Amino acid sequence: MVVRTARHLLLILVLILLVGPGHAWPQPTAIAGLPPAPRVGSTFRNLDPEYHRASIWARARALIVGGTWLVGERHVHPLASVKPDVAALRANSSEATVTWVGHSTLLVQLDGVNILTDPIWASRSGPFSGFVGVGRYTPPAIAFDDLPRIDVVLISHDHYDHLDEPTVRHLAQQFNPRFVVPLGIKKWLAARGITNVVELDWGESVTIDGLTIVCTPAQHGSGRSLLDQGHRLWSSWAVLGSKRFYFAGDTGYYTHFKEIGEALGPFDLAALPIGSYTPRALAKPVHMSPEEALEAWTDLHAKKFLGIHWGTFALAREAYDEPPHRVAEEVERRHLDAKNVWILPPGLTEPW
């Protein structure tokens, strides 16, 4: 009896050591109406059977010769930001709020849970700490040390401007949040000592701190080198609590928005990318134009629209301040309610 009890205690001890404090294993649940990600062998695919993207060489050439930092008449300037109310963010335990930190990084507060999306505090984005990447011209609106407690980190895919290694390492060390990621990224994080991770396929969900987080489709790609293209999944995310939040990550326009809207909508707030849509022939499969982003908003049956993925990194050929102007023109052309279409300055916190 003593031996058996000792064995049970030893087993419990081993499990605690393996899982670590706060590392419960929430089980994914399938969501009706959303398909799993298609794949061929070890490579993931998009839902659109006609999807085709230009070669990595064509994309690299377009970035090198056509980036905004090399076009003289299109100088970039830091966006005017608002000083965040750090004390209010840290004290908030019930109100649903959103703060645009920059690019695709949002601080979302919902039902007492603090969520970061695609966090990047780096001054450059790209391999070798940005040595061969692009510079950041609008700094993060919230200093890292001013962040409230971070409970959940949502990662949409592994591109350098969405999965920044120094930032996720710092977050893991400072807050030990639960990272919720698409298939394949859990292993990448584990190789860097980050183990508090839940990995999901499209159509799977997990419940964390009372919120249901659903991995939803996107039309994009993945890869941090020439050798791992498509080996990790890309996704968007739906967060369901007392209110419903949708984060598109990085995506081209396709019918998946309607499918998500039908399965999980209506949403109270949808954060959708509005930048990096040029040159159009190369960008269209994977990056929406401002007009397409507004179409996606209506597909999702969302009340509020928030434009993200612009005004931060010199990634494309359009003028850095063009996306919000095109959003405003499309809102007027389609007679949409401008009060529900948000282009927020970095640092401003809005209740939703």
C-alpha cells in the first residue's frame, strides 16, 4: 500500500514538472460549419482551389525595389499616437476595450481577460533581428513595461511581422501567458522554451478563463525561410465571451469570411487588415485592399470595424497614409455608418 501510494505521488510529481504551474491541458472542441485546414503532405493549403501566389523570388524583388522606404515621393512618418492610460488598463476587470499598439498588435480586454494579438515590439522585422528585414517607423504605442497582465497571446501565423521571437520570449518570461496558435507553431515555440501553448486547427476551439477561442480560416501562407514554406498553418481567430471579437490576422479576401460570419457571428468588433495591398498583382491573394476589408466586415456580420496592419512597417508600395483614406471613401460610396468604422490612432483605448 505504501509502495502504491508512493508511486502515485511520484506520478503526480512528474506530471507537475512536465506541465508546470498553470499549464492545464484544455481540450480542443470542433466547431460546426468551419472546415479543417487542407494540406498536401506536410504543406498546408488555402480553401480557394484557384489560389496561386507569386514565387518567393518575385515577392522579394518587389519588396526590395518597390518598398516605400526606397520611393522618394512617399516618405513615411510616424503616426500621431495617443498616450495610453496605463492605470486604467491595469485596473480594468470588466469593460470590453481595444487598444491598437501598432501593425497587427492589439491589446483586447474582455471579461477580465487581457489578450495580445500578433505582438511585435521590435524596431525591425525580418531574419537576423531584422538585419535583412524592414524598419518600423511608428513605435509601439504602449511601452512593454507598461502592459497590464497578459493572459492570452493569439498568433495568426509565423511571418516575422506577426511572430516576433524577442517579443514572445519577453512575454513568456514576464507574464507566462497562454499562447494560442495554429498548427505547427507550438513546436517552434517549444524550441525556444515556451511551453504554455495550445495549438489548434481551423474549426477547433478551446476555452480559457471563460472565453471560447476559435481557430478560424484565413487565406495567406507561412514560412520564415526558403525551407519551411507552408509547413505551419495560418489562421484568423474568434474570441467569444459576453461579447464577440474577430481578429483576421493577415489574409486575402475569400468566402471564408461569410462562413465564419454564419458559424460564429454576429461579432461586436472585427479587426481587419487594410494595408500592404500593393503591388496588387502580387498582394491580392494574401492581402486585402481597404475595400475588400469592408466587404469582409459585412460578411462577418460585425457591428464595429477596426483597421489594422498599416502605418507601422514599410512593407508595400502604397503611401503609408493611403489605407484610411480609401476606407473613408468606400464608406461614403457604400453609404455605410462611419461611426462604426474605426481607424484608431495608436495608443487610444476604445470600449466596444
